[in-house]
Amino acid sequence: MAASAPVRILGIDPGSRITGWGVVEHAGSRSRCIDHGRIHLDKGELPTRLLRIFTEIGEVVRQYAPQESAIEEVFVNRNVASALILGQARGAAICALAAAGLTVAEYAPSQIKSAVVGSGRAEKQQVQHMIRILLNLPETAPTDASDALAVALCHAHVRGTVIKTGEALRGAWGNATVAKPRTSFPR
């Protein structure tokens, strides 16, 4: 695929209470926001919230027809139980993407911040500010939606580098692109 051919990318910022999503169209060195939003999951038991993530991400895919997708990896700080729940929310989103036949790229939070802000230790407000500037948004998107747009932009930058160099990325960026998932499962 040529670097200048437009590609629509869905970025996901998974969460067990709020899952952010953002769709960008990227061509050459230009990106534009198609839409963004948040899935509020404040009520219900965990299985119900996970099903809602799966269903609503599937609806976003049907509505915006992205060609590629990217998701933020789980960051474990101190609370392992919270990280496990976040991992389940992430899994529900990945399943929705795989069910739609999309490739899924995965990026660490520091990679996303570095790609968008220039520093892997950037604060959330810095990410929001840069997303507004880079995508020429009329107003600052909510944190979760900004983070999802940042995931999509990170993927756009990485895929552009891969296309330009013709080589797979090495080191910490090596897991950025993943083979296309199966559309049918073995019995």
C-alpha cells in the first residue's frame, strides 16, 4: 500500500468504566479526525460491561469502516487487580476488532505519548492539547477520546515509517503490527 493512499484507522483506549475510541483518516503526512467518542460503562456487572464494549466497538467499526485498528497496552502500576480488569476490557475490544476482520496493532502508553507529544512521560493534558492541534479539532476532546485518537495517530506514524523504509520495526516497536486475525475459528 502506498504511503499516500488514505487509510482509516480506529484507535481504542480501553477501560472498564470508560472506553475511548477515535477514528482518523491518514494520507501521506496528513491526518484528520473522522469522529471520536466514549463508551460509558459505569453500571452493571463486569460481564455486562465487557459485552457492551464488544457490542459498541463492533458498532463503531460498522459505522466508520476502518481499515486498520490499534489499541493501548495495559499499564500495570501498583494495583494488579485493576490491571486484570482493564485487561479484560481490552480483550473485549480486541475480540470486537478481530470479529470484524481488522488487524490489531498494540502500543505501550509511552510509545503513544512519544509519537504524539515527543515525550513518553507526557501528562494527559499534554496529549489532549497535541491531539487538538494535530487534528485541528475545534475543541479539546475528552481524555479517553483524546487518548484513543492518540493511539490511532501513533499507528499512523508507525505504519508510515514501515512503508517508507520497507522494513519491520525492531526493538520496542516490534509488536506494533500483528497478523490479520482469523475470520473463522477451528472446530
